[in-house]
Amino acid sequence: MIKNGTWSLLKMGLAIVVVILAGYALITGDYSGSPYMTIALGLMVIAMAFDEREKQRNAYWPILIGTGIFSLLVGFYILIF
């Protein structure tokens, strides 16, 4: 599958994107990037789920997958409507 540590790198990159978009929205007051931030947050949670699954922590990853998919749906809904 994917090399060990790749999920952590992806999580870190997406977390940086989320923080930058949230900081921009807070500083400027322009919340038009909110759907992109929500989509990046959903992708980050899904990456966390695959990282947890890879670490054999079976209790958390199904909940994280559900949360990530819900966040993606909300982000795309905001973006489209």
C-alpha cells in the first residue's frame, strides 16, 4: 500500500493548509475559503483514519472515516450551493 510515514506527512501538510486558510479568514474577515478549508479538514481526518488503521488501532478508524466523509460532504455542499 503506502509507505510507512506517508500518512503522517499528508496529515501534516493538510493541517498546514487548514491553519493557513483559517488564519486568512480570521485576519481578513473573508470567509469565501471556508468550503476549501472544510474539504481539506475532511481529507486530513480521512488520512488520520488510514494512519490509525495502519497502526492497528481498530477502535478509532471507522469513526474517523465517517467523520471525514461527513466533513467532505458538508464542504462540497457549501461549495456547490
